[in-house]
Amino acid sequence: MRSARLARPACAGFWLLLPLLSSCAKSSGDSPGPQGAGGAGGVRRTCVLLADAAPVDSLITVALSDEVSFARAPHARNAGERMLFRPLYETLIDVDCDGNVRPGLAESWQATVDGRRWSVQLRDDARFSDGARVSAADVLASWTEGSAEAVEKLTALGAPPESIAATAERVVTIVFDRAHSTLPRSLTDPDLAVVKRETGRSRPLGTGPYRISGVVEDVDASASTWLLKKHGARWGRAAIEFSSRPGVDPRDLFDVGAGVDLLVESDPKAVDYARTQPRLRTFPLPWDLTYVLLSFSRVDAVAASDLRLRIDDEAVSDELRAALARDVVREDARGSEPPYWWAGPSACAADDLGRDDTRAGASRAEVRPRVVYPFGDFAAKGLAERLVALVVSGAYKKGTASARSGLSVALEESRVDLVAVGLAPTELVAAFRTASELAYVVPIPRMVLDACQALAELIAGGGSAARSGESRAVTLTPLVDTRSYLIVRGQLPEVRFDWDATPLLFQVSR
């Protein structure tokens, strides 16, 4: 029997920089759906985009506007990698956009009476893309060897696992710190997809419905093409060609001879162009990101879990949200609207949110008078710069000082020196963890698998590693929601989107 005991990290992963990122049950209906705009506590969605499409057996070409690298696979850094990796790599269990829990690599799972020890049975026909049978030992190796992201995801679960073991050839047993009434939904996180890494192979093998059968690299054009073909008796015949073309004008991809059948795009010029072309169709994807203004404050004591997160709607008016969406972001955006998965922290156990009752204090001098944002994110840059301009000009005011929010007052007090600064990923992570900046404009996914875990990561990210014995509260103001469009040409199969709005072509001739 192989087993692994997981060490606890000092701080949970900073998932905010990944824009774009759960009794006995056999397959479905054993736990609530993804939480956010389209899951538990929100409006239920249909997962089908092209329900009237006929099965297609011919090659489908998908263009990706992001750079793609398999160096960290299956851990996706951007929307292009999510779309390419999803058909290649599977998790033990799956959940669709309506919250239906389904088998993935696992065909069933059950818990002991105390809810702490869960046994997961792998599918009998589970195989890697090279035809090798998937064993419980393979799952253990995938999660604990050579994948810091997977270990971090496991240790950041609301009730972290004490150990993971291969207790039989096809049985993975997970022992948690405390009881779970249902299998933790976070186990469906794509970062926990099962892969096999081999020396000399640049891409890890997966167990998904597709395998890579050919690769073309164009170094001069910084472009790559991957031909994916289905494997296994249960998956059908059609192939998909993914082509990464960063820097290419999306409008050129649909010109005669380009050969692109499908593109996911948020560039308003590309979407407007597609709407004028009779051979192209556009479909809006769900609102998948909310840009927020947030700050961290040190608190004297944390007596209840709901003190760890404060929703501050007073800091930005509805009129200003609408103006920011219309005049600053200018892609398909709207002033942010509920429901929000982060609006109900009182539903989470205090331990899940990292509650502590220590006392601490800090002076305002320790915080820089800056609004920071991810460098290269033009929506975040525009939002941060507009807010700073409003503050510096004196236009950013709402009500009397006693009625204005804490964040509003803090911004106005710093307006003489306030600036907007873009930070590289490592710099932003450091600034976030030390809570060293006055405010942050960052994108947050509107759909998450587990709201309590996501809240814990958000709170823990804000300075938990900065000093021992400190408590912090997160003040969060939603600003703008954004989404992308699916642009298609010709006859395509039924297209679905996953729980996080990633388009799926898995159903081709299935």
C-alpha cells in the first residue's frame, strides 16, 4: 500500500491571479453545484450552447489567442490552456455547470460513518492515453510527486486531508482532518487532474477523451498547433486541431484560407466584426470574471467568521460601476451584479476561514498609498487608473464622512499621494500576502467549486505569512463583470461549457 502524508503550507495559493483560478454516493446529486453566478445560491444555467447541432466526424480547428505551454500541465495559466487541457486530463470526479456530480476517473465513492475516511473506486476502463491502465498508485504519484500545485490544492481544502493512500489497485483512500458529509467538491478542481509524467516526455500523459497525435511548432511566428484525436472505445472518432496564435488579430483568423472553425474572444472589435459576417455566428459565454477593489485591514480580534470578509458596496456607486464598464473596460462588460459566491461567509465554518482570536495592531504608515493591479491586464489597469483619477480630483466622494465606507475614507485620506501601479505576478503575490498596499484591483472568478475554500484562500492570501499572530479582514467592492464570446463558422457539433465557462467539445460523435 502506498500512502502520503501532506505537509501544511504556510499560505494557501494565490488563485486570484489565475483569471483568467465537494454518506455513500455513486455518481450525481450528492452535493451542491458550483457556487456563483450559475451555481448554488445563483441562477441555474443550461450547459448547452449549440443544442441543435448535428454530430460531426470531420476535423474541427480551434484558434487560441493565448500562449500555451505544457510545462505546468495540467495546471492552466489562461483561458487557452484551460480549453486545450480540459479534453486531455481528467479529475476523479466531475461537476457540470448545473452542479451535477458525475464520475470522472472514479466510478463511485463512499465514506465511513464518521465522514473522515473516503474511499474512491477508479473506473475499470480508466487508461492513460498510451493505453496503460490507471492505478490508485498513479493517482497518488500524480498528486504528490512533481506537482506543487496539486499538493497546494489538496492542503488548502476546507477540511484538509491528513493522508492519501492507494489501499487497493483501483482504490484511493483519503483521510480528512474532520468529517465531510459529501466528498469535497474541490476534488473536481482541474489542478487535481491525474497525469503520468515520464522522463524525456515534454507533456504529461492524461486520461481524458483525447490524446495528442501530432504537434507543429512555428518558432518564428511563436505559434503552435496540436492535433487531438479521440482514444478508447467510448469516445468516437472526430479530431480537433488547437492552434495557439498569440498576437494575431482575431479578425484575420476567419479570413478565407485561415481555416478556423471556432474562437473564444473578448476583443470587442473581433466580436463586432464577427456579427457583420454572414458565415459567422457569435454566442455569449457566461459572465465569468468580476473585477473587484479590495483592501486588507488588521483587526483587534476575530470573534466570528463573518468578520473576515466585508462586502463594501458603498465604496463604489451603481452609477460609477456602469460608467466603469462602459467607458473604461469597453469590452463586453457590465457594472457588477449579484449573486456573488463571496457574499455569504457566515455559512462557512470559522475553522474553514482560518479564524484566530489574536490581537494585533498596525499603523497606517506601513501601507503604501497605491492602488495596484496585475501588470498586463488592461481592464484592471483602466479601472485602477480611473479610480485614482477620481480620488485625486476630489470627485470620489459619497455622503458624509460618517456614512462613507472605510475604504472610501482610506482612499480620500491618501488622495494627495495616491497612484495606480501595475505589478508583475511575483510582485503582486508578495504585495497581496503582506497586505502592503492601500488597495488592489484584481479579477475574481464568478464561479468557484467551493465558496468556503475560496474564501479561505482569499483571506489567507492577505498577509497570513507576513507576521505571526495577526488577524486580517478583507474589504471587497465588486466593480465590473466581464465575459467572452464564442465565434463559430460552419457546421459544428454540440458545444457545452464547463462549470467555469470553459467551452467543451467532448460530445463530438460520442
